[in-house]
Amino acid sequence: MKAKNIFGENIDEIKSKFSQATSDGFSPTLAIVFCSINQNRKEVTDFFNEKKVDVFGSTTAGEIIDSEVMEQSSVIMLLDIKKEHYKVFHEASEDTFKISNNLALFAQSSFVNPSVVVVSSGLTIDAEQIIKGFHAVDKDTPLYGGLAADDLTMKGSFVFSNDYESSTGLIALVFDSDKINVQGIATSGWDNIGIEKTITRSVGNVVYTIDDEPAVDVFVKYFQFTESVDNTAEIIAQNFAQYPLQLTKENGNTVLRAPLMVNIESRALIFAGGIPEGSKVKFSVQPGFDLIEKTTERVSVLKTSIPEADALIMFSCKARHMALGPMTSDEAGMIRSLWDKPLIGFFTYGEIGTAKDSTCDFHNETCSMVILKEKSEGGN
Amino acid sequence: MEQLKKIIQELTISESDKALILQQLKGIEKTIAIAEFKYNRTVLDKAAIKNVLNASIQEIEKQKKDIEAASNEISQNLIELDAQKKIIEGKNIELNKAINKLKSTQAQLIHAEKMASLGELTAGIAHEIQNPLNFVNNFSELSNELIDEMNEEFDKGDIEEAKAIASDIKQNLEKINHHGKRAADIVKGMLQHSRASSGQKEPTDINALADEYLRLAYHGLRAKDKSFNAGFKTEFDESLPKINIILQDIGRVLLNLINNAFYAVNERSKKGEEGYKPTVSVSTAKVGDKLEIKVADNGHGVPKNIKEKIFQPFFTTKPTGQGTGLGLSLSYDIVKAHGGELNVESKEGEGTAFFIQLPCP
């Protein structure tokens, strides 16, 4: 399987780059498209429909291509993967649990040993329902992916395919693991700080009070460094998202939960994933500047199970972008250099993957890597 | 930086050198941007960490104060608990005193019960002693007269007749001695009954014991109440072995049951039922590995509603002053202490039977 990356800021540029990429006879079957909400998705999908190329697409909060970090662009990975080795699933519904349930059933009916890469849109959904819904049917199939983003405008994120687009839905690539080796890892680096706090009132992913104090007031008290509180999206982006809550779940998994939106009226914070009422949390602070080395080291563990790769997909939290600033591209570059193959990715509002010593979960502040390698005909 | 780029462009050096310098400048630009970014982020992080840690310290201090307050409260509670403990200890001492007083009262009551039964015996004993005393008096008077007659025969010189009279006197003296001994035995029995229990078990002929107390009770009641009239029957298994019992205690049980039986038949007799023959029967028998003494009467019987209560202390159906209500209760305890059982069967209008079962090897 061969992978080629192209990028462009408009359809003409994309068409031109596509021609260049296919001039050597390369004939892609699948396009992984990560683009800014400002990009014209319709033009892109129309183009790929014309070329009979399947589309797996998501909007972003910044795009990653190889070792470059882009903004306001479209980054596309073209793959000449055999049609019988993968299937594209999509379904739109407010009921995240239900559609994840359906995704698991689809994966099971598609291949004996499936692996799934999923992206969900929706700014206020409880992304933990993706895991719960999937695991209700199937706890064994590996699940990787992230939450679509919208350049921090907090107006709406989208997932899309050839004739599909939804602001509250899923898109998934289901691979046949007997043909394609799919491996992944999610790694964070954030450290907890201070004493344990209790979530005293919450419903799903909306946290109203922490130790009986309105959640927004608690975050403002500790992490508000800008003056105005009117532009809530900016407050979140500039301050709060980089200081997620560390939550220890019932199954022992430790996950980070970053606030995504503010409800000024109820002084509640809307997180990307659920935080049960009564749970114990700690604040966490951004990692040191050695984060890139640490992340690369952790991802390199995968080299033992997948020494060679055809393509790399990166779901990296937008908060990492904020925390690493101009060094963000270095992270992508160093991870890419582990396999030295095309890397495509975007900055997300949440990630799905398996962290060290834990089961598959929904995370924030992580870099969730997925490595693909086509198995040779006689096995890997 | 932009100015620097312009200056480089204007330099009279080769284009390749210019490009090299501009390339290096770009690297320097990124390094500066990273340094600036690191500085700004460090400032923000420092503030954030400071805020969280300060709040944590405040929270810990607050928790420390809460713990101190809770600790003080616990200390206060401990002091109060200590005071309450002392009050309870005081009450315990009072309770112990009350228990000791109750025990001594109980002992007094048991003694009173014993004395009461002794009183009931007195009349019977008096009657029993009267008979031998009459013999003693009569034979001693008779002997006195016979000595006068013997002296007259000596004066007459009729030695043979005097010897015959002396022989009669000897026989009389033997009779006096016999009846004197009998009176002594009765007194001994009475003393035995009133004496504190020795606690020593001794081999005892149960038939003899039952017979003795039946007769003592009967005569005692007769002596106290001239109108009292009742028949009694005995049916003893003569083959019974002697069994080890505390004589005074089982004696008291028998006396109590027999007295109750006579009381019951007498009460019914007073009603003047036609053809009613008041009868108390005492029988013994071997039942399995037990020796059973049955004391039965044909009185009114025990009403069902009080049957459960008759072994309770202080329960009595007798008029005030006639019974302590301890008789059956003490009897029950005595039989239990002997490893036996005391049971009752009764039918209203037909009578009552008490069964004492004692271990019999």
C-alpha cells in the first residue's frame, strides 16, 4: 500500500497537486481529508466523487502534514488501499451511544478481525458515549480516532464523506486487520497538581460545580489571564483548555478532561467527555518543554509491534498546539521520522486511543497515533 | 528582522551567499520565536501553578483547622463520655447493692417459707408425739401402782408374786423406753426439717420418706382444723432402691405437694358436693431410668389459664396470709438441682397430679 500527501488552500490547488501525485500511475482508492471549516468541502468531495475515490473527512483546528503545521488549509492523504480491505461507515444522530453501537455492529459484520478509526463531530456531545456505545457491543476491537474541530470558533464541527456530512455524527474507517496491520497509542504528558477536588454537580459532560463552587468561577480564579469574560470561546482557547482536569475512572484509567465551552448563565463548563458527579479530580498543568522527546519516546514503543509502516495518522489535541506553539511541527516531524512515511493529522477537540497501561478510552491533551501497514500476501 | 533582511538584499555579495544568510536568519527567527513562546508560556504556567498551589495550601490549611476543630470536639466528647461513664459506674454500684439486697431478701423469703412449712408440721408433730407421751405417762403411772403392789407382796412374804409384778414392771419400762425413743425420733425429724440444708446427698428410702411426710401433713391439718376430713392412699413400689438425695430438700418438696393436695381436696369438700370423697394419693414407681413420685388429688384441678404460672415465684391462689407463693417455685428449683423434673397434669373438675422424677441408677 502506498500513501501520498497533498495539501492546498483551494480546490484548484488540490486538483493540481492530485494530478502531480497521480502522474506516475499512482491510483488512490481512499482520501483522508482534514480541512479547516473555511475550506469548501463540497468542492473537495465532488472532485473525489468524480475520481471515484472514497473520502474520510473531518474539519479541524489546524492541520498537520508530515512535519508541517497548517492553518486554514486542506491536508489530504491519498491511499491506494484495496477496496476489499476497508469499509467506510457513517451515521448522523444526536444519540452518540446508539450510532457507536451501530458502528461496532458494522465492524463485526464487515471483517472477522476489524480495526476502527473513528472521528465524531458535535461540540457538546459526551464523547465518552462513543467508547461506551462501541464497547457495549464489542470490547476487543481496537478503536482509535478523535473529535472533529472548528478552528476554535465553537460554532460547529463536521465529519464528511462522499455524499455525507454531519455536525452530529460519526465517520469511521473499518480496516480488515488480517490484511492491514493497525496499531495505535495515545500519550499525554500533562502532570497533575494540587489537592484532589470533588465534582459536586454534573450531568454527563456538563460540570456545574466543583467543591460546591460554580465550575467557571473555579477556572476563572486559577487560570483567567485575559481581562474579558465575554468572549467565552477565546477564554477557553487561550486559558482553560490547557489546564484540564485529571479524572481517575472506575476502571482505573486516568484520563484528562479539557473544558470545551462555557455556559456563562449557569456558570457551567462543558467538557469534551463525561465527568460523573461525585468523582475526584485534580487540576493538571502543561508539560515541560521536553514534551516532544517524551512523546516520541512513548510512540516509538509501537515500533516493536509494527516496525514498518505505510501511513501515519495523528490526532493531536488543540491544547498541545497551544502548549507547544512554534515547536508543534517538531513533534510531528520527530514522530514521522520514526517510520519515515507520510503523516497526516489534525488538531482535535478530543482523542480516542489506548494510553499506557490502560484500556481504550476517550482523552484530552493527548497525541493519539495510528500506524497503518499492509500485510504481505503470505501474512505480515 | 525585516530591516535586516533588506540590508542583506542590498549587500554586494553573491546571490547564493545571500540565500545562505537569509536561510540562517530564518533559523534564528524561529529560535527567537520559540524562546519568546517559552518565556510567555512559562510566565502563564507559573501564575497558574501559583494559583492552584496557593488555593491548595489554603484548602489544606482550612482542612487542618477543620481537623483541629473536629479533634477538639472529639476531646470534648471524650470528657463528656468519661463523665457519663462515671455516672454509669455509680449506677452500677447502686444496682449491685440492690441485687445483693434482693439476694438477701430472697434468702429471707426462702427461710420464711421453710418456717411456714414447719408451722404446718408442728400440729402433726404434736399429734405424733402425743401418742407415745400418753403411753409413757400411762405406763409410768401403772408401774408406780405396781411397785406399791409389789411392796405389799414383799411385806406378805410372797416372793413369787412380787417377782411376777416386777416382771410386769420391766415390760412396762420397756414400753416406756420404746415410746420415748419414738418421740425422740419425731423430734429429730422435725429438727432435721428446720435445719439449714446440709447440701450432702445421702442414700434415702423414698417410700419411707413419702409415707412419713404424708402422715405428718395429714395429722398436722387435722390438728389445726377439726372439721378437716380427707382420705389418703399410698401405692409404693417396694422394689425401689435407695437413691441419693438431699433429704431435707426433697422432704420439703413432698410436704409442699402433699399439703397443696390436701388443701385442694379440702376446698372442694367445703362446697358440699354430694358423694364427694376427698382423697390424696401418693405413689412411687420406676419409670425407665427415673424414679417417679406421684402426688395426686381429686380437687377442683388447676384452671388452664394459670397452669403456666404455678411454678413462678410468688404466684399463689391461696387467700392472703395463707401462702407465700414460693412453695412450688422452690420445689421446682430443688428437683432441677437434683437433675430431675417436676411436672403437673390437671383436669378441671377431676383433680391434679404432680410428678417428681429423679435420676435412679
